[in-house]
Amino acid sequence: MRTLDCCGCGATLDVTELAPGTVFSCGSCGASLTAGGEAAAPAAPAAPVKAARRPSAAASRAPAAARPSRRAGAAAGGGAAAAKPKSKGPLLLAAAGGVILLGGGVALLAGGGGGGEPAGEGPGAAPPAALSPEPAKEPEPAKPPEPPPSPEEVAWRAATTEVARLEWLSGALASGKETPDRAKALHAFVEGKGRKDLARRVLDARLDAEPGCPWANGLLGRTDMGEALRAAEAREGMGDLGTEEAKRILDRVRSGRTWVGGDERPGVEKDLAAVKADLDRRSDPWWKEATAVLKAVESHPAFHPRFTPVLHEAVPPYLVIAQLQQDERAHATVNVLSNHRKFFHCLTKEFLKLMGEAKLPTPTLGEMGNPVLKAFVFKDRNAFDRWHWDQRWPKDALQGVRAYYAWGSNQFMMMYDTGAPTATQDEDTCTAFHEATHQLVHYYRRYYLTLEDRKADPKAPEVELLDGRLHGETHWFQEGFAEFFGAADRISSQTGEWALLRPYRSRLAEWGDPLLRKTPQWTLEEVLKMPNKMVMAVLAEQKMPGKKEVMNSLFYAQAWSLNHLLYFGKEGKYHDRYLRYVNEEMRCRGSFERFLECMEVGPDEAARAAFLEELGDDWVGHQKSLLRKSSEGR
């Protein structure tokens, strides 16, 4: 027999029938004990187990179906034991070796001696669940030890203030610049701390070290425009362009800043478009010729160094060059150039429109041989005069002359800035339009005359600009047509648009009412037959001795009025016939006789006289009508 002394109350317990290692409770004090071993720790209570005799091996091996359950035996025996035990062992109580353990509502009955079965459990019955050992619990896997904190984490924890953290980051960024991987790790660390502001500093530092870093630029949402920028930088003439757009593109390429953010992209694309347009123009034959003209002026002894530096504007077919103004009280040179660029743009458009109405070709610049129509603007009257004196012009040669077109020499239009306001029909404006019209007539006449020559000989060369036929034979058309385009009203100072072919207010006032004029004036026939300015000067002196300049100027006013009548007057009475005559003039076939033919007047003298009288009356009437409208503010 095996016994066990309770460590709680000292009672001796019989544990013969309990397998070694079985955990059970003492019936007297409730202490947790282990059969065949030492008492278990009191801190780990276990469910009470019956200390009873173990069933025989045969019974334990019997199938579950052959072993009646304790409930079934009780039902058969009316609550008595299902099988009579082999022997009745004394009932061991706490004092006599047999023990009834009462704990938690469970009774443990132990029999001694002959191995009898407890009541209600016959042979083959399943052993009570309380006697089955509990399944062993699998031990929980041990947690791996936490890795030591990173150097960044150590530094971050040590920097307990914002200033300290910024100082730490500044030092760390020095290493972040060295390699992309180091910058990436530092960026991930501070971003993990929720510090996007510090993460941006890491990216900026990386871009300082490597402006083209794909990783940093990509995180900032930038796009690589390097291909387009490098293509622009490599184009011929880019280095000589000198525009602000070109400078910005070259700076980006040379500094490696080819990655562009979303907010920057429109500006870069605009720069690329402007540079492309400039380079495309410069690759054009006209621009090449204009560039050569500009360089020739800058280096020519007539201009360099006394009348340089210069600035320029180009609006094909015009190249406008202006002496740099250094007087802050005068018009800035850029404004002078801008105004003339707007003048010439509007003038060329209106001129070609009228050529089309006259059924003349409106060729491209290439078809015309890419002519460069040149204009030079001196900064003031003193510079204008000094330049001409340097070229050995007589001192009084340009008295009263504000501008001129040098027909037959270098084809330059020469003028100066008077400082007048850029108001509607001021003297600078009208003069610029007038002289530029002379240039247009000269160059387009050459083109049309070349076409006429090639009708007879397809291999005829292009007419030279010095060809005498280009002069024309009618002074009223030469000067009156230029005055016709010279009268311009500004539509908008912002857009630079001008309305041409307007009533010329100063010329209207100069002639006044022809029927009330007391001083000499030109007759219609005198105007129509005037061949040139030299003849006009002689006749002017005869009409008004000592005041020929007054008569010369009056001629311009009367010639302008005649052109205005023929194009606009009398509800279009002469309009189509006038355009027919314009066609003849531009093909160098203008004359008094050709004018009468275009007006559908035959050779009969009486018919001619009647026509000239009718035209003269209409001319005077048109002048009076324009005067009346001008006085009414219309």
C-alpha cells in the first residue's frame, strides 16, 4: 500500500490506486497533492480527483458499447451498484485510512484490500473523466529579443527639443547628400515620425547635391523635360539669341535642373515655345539677312562708335533699329521700338489688303526675295543732324525734314524720336506710316515690274532697286498715297492696333475750305500732272515767292484729299476705277493719260475738260464735307 501525508493538515492518505503523478485534493484541508510525488504548489489549484481503485486492464480495453455507463447501471439497479465488488474493503475515513473527500461538491470514496469497484461502476465502464490526466499545454514560443534602436532613433530620442532635432537633421543631411541610399533612409525615418517638413528638407538637400536625382524629383511630382530642354540648347544660334527665355533654358540645362514641377511646367513650356519661334525665324532666309544688316550697322563707321549701341525690333519685312536713349526724361528705346513695330505690322497688313483689292498679287516674303525694309531711329534731332553732317550733307539740307526714305541708296528710312506723345495722329506716328509706305511701294513695285518683265522674257532677272522705272511719274500718287496711309487712329494702346486710311485732320485744316481760301492753292490739273518734287519746288516758288515750303506742304494736303475722295468719296463713285489705277501705278505704268483711261475718259478734249471739272467739284465738296464732320467731332 502507498500512502501520502498531506502537507496541509498532516492526514495520511492512501494513494495506492492512483497513478504516480496524479494531482488530487486533500479531503480535509483541500490542499493540492500529487500521488507518488511531492505536494504541488498551492498557487495552482486543480480539479478534485477521486482516489479509487483503477479498473482492470481487460475492462479498460473493452469497447465502449460493451461497457454499461454509470447512468445505465443506476437505471437497471434502481440506484444500487451495477456490479457487486469482489470484496468489501473497509471504508477509509480520515481517521481510519478510508477517506471521503468533500470538496467543490465532489465525493471521493476509496476502498481498500480486495480491489472492489465503486458503486455504480461495473466492469468495462469508462473511467471517470476526473481520473484522466489533463493534456499537456504546448509551451508558448519565446518572443525574439527586440533589436537595438537605429542610430537615427537614438539621435531622435536624445534630441528632445525642436532646435536639437533640426541641428541633428542638418548634420545628418551632410551624409544624405553623399549617396541616394543614405538620403532615402533618412527620408523614410523622418517621414515615419510624421515630419513631412523634415522629409522635404531631405529631398531638397539631395537635389542640391544631384539636381537630376530621379528619386527626389519623382517624390516631388516633377517631370523630366531634359530631352526638350537639351534639344533647344543644342539648336544652331541658341547661344546668340540673348532673349530672357533663352537664358532661362540655357541655365536649366547647364545646372542640370531639367526636372520640372507642375507649377513650373507652363512657364518652361512657354520659354521653349518662344525660343523655338525665335530660332525658326532666325533660320529663315529673311532673318538671316536681317541679322546681317544689324551686324553691319553696329560695325559700320557711319554708326560705330558714335551712334551705337542700338536696340532692334523685327516685324517682317521691317527691321527697326533705334539708337539707345540714355536720357531718362525721353522716351525709352524699348518703347520707341515697340511703337514702330506696331505701326509697321498694321501698315503692312492694310497695304496688302488694298493691293488685293486692286487685283495685284500679295506675295510672300520668300517670293519677293526676302527683302529687309530697314528703319533707323535716332534718339533726338541733334543725333539725326550730326549723323548727316558726318556724311557730308549740307547744313541746311534737312531743314524742316523730320524723316525720309533714302530711295536709291541704302534703302533706309531715317528718322528721329521727337519726344511727342504717342497719341492718335501725332507727327511721329504719321511720319512713320508715311515713310514706311514709300518703302512698301518701292519694294512691291519692283516685284510687280519683275513679273511684267518675265511675261516677255521668263528668264528676265529681278529688277534692281535702283531701276529708274520704279520712281513713277505722278507726284500726287507718290506723296498722296503715302499720306493716305499716314493718317492713322489708334484703336488700342494695349494691343497696338491702328485704324489706317482715316481722315487726316492736320491736312484737312491745312487746306481748309477751298472756296474761302485767300492764299494760293494748287488746281486739280496741276496736282494730277505734277511729275516730281523738283518741278513742284519750282512751281511753288512761282506761286508764292519766298514761301515755297508752304506750297510744298499744301500739295501734300491736297494730294491726300484727292486719294481719299477717289477711294471713299461720293458713295463709292470712283472707288473701282481708282483701284484700277492703283494697279497701273504699282506696275510702274502710272501717268496723267493712264489715269484718264482708268477713269474711262476718252481722248476727246471736251470730254476730258468736263470730267476734270466734275472731279474738281467732287474734290472740293469732299473736302468741305470732311471739314464739317471734323468740326462736329465725327
